[in-house]
Amino acid sequence: MVKRIPWQGWVVAGGLGLLLCGCLGPRPGPPARFYQLQPGVRGSEDPLPAGRPAVGVGPVELAPYLDRPQMATRVGATEIRYDELHRWAEPLAKNINWVLAENLAGLLPDRSVRILDTRFAGGDAVQIAIRILRLDGVPGGAAALHATWSLTGPLPDGAPAGGSLRLDADVPGPGVSDVVETLGALLADLSRRIAEDLADRPEP
């Protein structure tokens, strides 16, 4: 003879099962953290003199390994690790474009600086297109920036010009925020080199 279990028993057994599954199921991991590069040069609040060609900064082109929200850490010469818990707060190319424009506005107080996100299509502005070949670092280790840039627009000889730069710096602390601050400082150094390149060219 088969005994039937009262419905109250099924309810209790089901509740215990759900409780057990909840205890044994996967627990949520730590939340992701988001970072943004910041300018390293302060701008001037003085009025701009008239007559100097404006400067358009951008577009910024990233090496493919950088074009993703996760932060890249170089484990070795040929290995890169992406951290799911440490991410950029916005598309990295747009963040870098803004940082470089803000830096150059501070370094070139006699010029109007604006952000461009397309290639040069004519006009009265000198356009600075940047390609970031490397931008990564290791907490407590080192950070690196490799970049090239090209100048297009109303230049003296009318021909495109530009340059390249490879920078390295020690990361002063063990945190990811220390890496981000160091990368921001390297972008400030890149901005100074681009500003020097512009200053060395006479007016057209």
C-alpha cells in the first residue's frame, strides 16, 4: 500500500530544496570598477588672440588590442591579460581624444582647440590625428605609451607632417588607479611633444 504525503509535506520539502539550492548556488562576485583618464595640463582662462590657426585634435585610432572596455595588462612580452573587474568608463579612444584636447588647450593658450572625430576634410584648422600603438601598465610595475601623430591643414609647406614617441614610466603604487594616473601623465608628455611640434612650425 502506497502512502500519500500530505500537501503540507510537499510545501515544506520544496522550501527546503529552494533554500538548499540558494546556499549551494554561485555567489555574486565583486562589482566591476570603472576608470577614466584625466588631463594633466591646466588650461588658461585668458582670451585668445585673433589670427592663429585653430587646432583640431582627433580622430584617435587605437591598436586593436586596446579597443575594448576591459583594461589591458601586459603579463609578458607576448601575453596580454584583460581584467573583467577593471574597465574603462567610456570608449577609450574618446577618452584619450578629450584628454589630449584639454592638454593642448593648456599648452597652446594662443589657439582655439577643438575635438575632431573624423579625418581632415578641409578648413582653416590644423588637424592632429593620433594613433595609439600601446597604452598599458602593471600595478607596481611599469606603464608604456607608444604613439604616432600626423598634422594636416594650413601648414607652411602644405604637406602632412607628424612624429612618433615611445614613453615608459614606473607605476608608483600597487593599485589599478595608480596605473591610470601614470597613463594620464604619459598622455600629458605626449601632448607636450605635439605642442612643441606645432610651435616649431612657422605660420603658413
